[in-house]
Amino acid sequence: MEFKVAAILCLALVSATQAVKVSVYYESLCPDSIAFIRDQYHSTYQQLGSSSITVDFLPYGKASHTQDGSGNWVFDCQHGPEECRGNKVQACGLKYITNPDLQEAYVHCVMTSSYPPDAGQSCATSVGGVSDYSAISSCISSAEGDNALVAYGDRTHALGSILSFVPTIIYDDVFNQSEQNESLYNFLGVVCRHLSSPKPSACP
């Protein structure tokens, strides 16, 4: 019994150390963001899962935020106010849907919907992870959602000139321009290069 427990713990440690953190800086109405999540990220995550990819979505992109005279946050997004709302829908969803597999499914569902800013409730319901949508809905319409989006904005702004294209994809907190370029068409290959051996069977 002790041997079995030790073996399980050993496997868990190997799995934990193998996973690569993939930070995706994106926007809810950006065609390139939608294409990357739809055509690259989702299929790769389906093949590799959370044992190989640590989910880190940042729905903000080329936006800005300032405080007005009353201390309220005001956002300006590249594709207009609706994109800001769509970003907040995902920021609040990610706050309350904490399981990595469900977070990935939620973002994929929202970003591949006909209109991401309106897809929060249907996607939260379809992927599960929350008992009801009221907490997310309240977050979106309150200062809670503003603060969640500001936190993503602060992390995004910390990139400085690195964020020249959306989506920006960063591996284990280190930006590499060639990997950024390749990720847009060969995300699986880039992720697999970051994984230690033995690599998952899905890796080319």
C-alpha cells in the first residue's frame, strides 16, 4: 500500500513539473484571437490537457483603463465598448469557473460563439463549473468585474512593447518572438518542445 501511494505521488509530481504555463493575452472581438483559440489552442488542449498545459487566459489585449472623478474604472478597447463588455464577461467567468478544463471550455465556447459579449450565460451553463450564473452576472455588472478586468489589464500593460500583436502567447512567463509567430499555426508543436520527456503521445 505504501509503495502504491509513493508511486501515485511520484506520478503527480512528474505531471506537475511537466506542465508548461501558456499565457494568452487576447481580446473578445479580435478575429486573430478567435482564430487562435478556435483553430490552435482548443485542439491542442483537447489532446494534451491540464497535465501538460497550465491555463492562463488574459482577456484584455490592446485596451486601456483609467479612473473618472468618482473613482469608477473607464475602459477603452480596440474594438469598441462591446469588446470591453466581452472581455469582462470572460474575466468574471474565469473568476468563478476555477477548474482549468472548464475554464478552457468556457473561453472556447465564448470565443467561438456568434457574438462573444452575449455568450457568457449560455457557455457557463453548457460547460458547467458554477451552480448558477447569478454570481458571474453580478460580477459583470458591478465594480467586481471592473476590478477583475483591471487586474488583467495591469498584467497586460506590464508587457510593454512586447504586446505588439493580439493574441500574444507567452510560455512560462518568457516571451519569444519566433515562438509567438509559430504558435499561430503550430501551437501543438511549440507546446511539445517545452515539455520534458517522456512527451505525450500527441506530440509530433
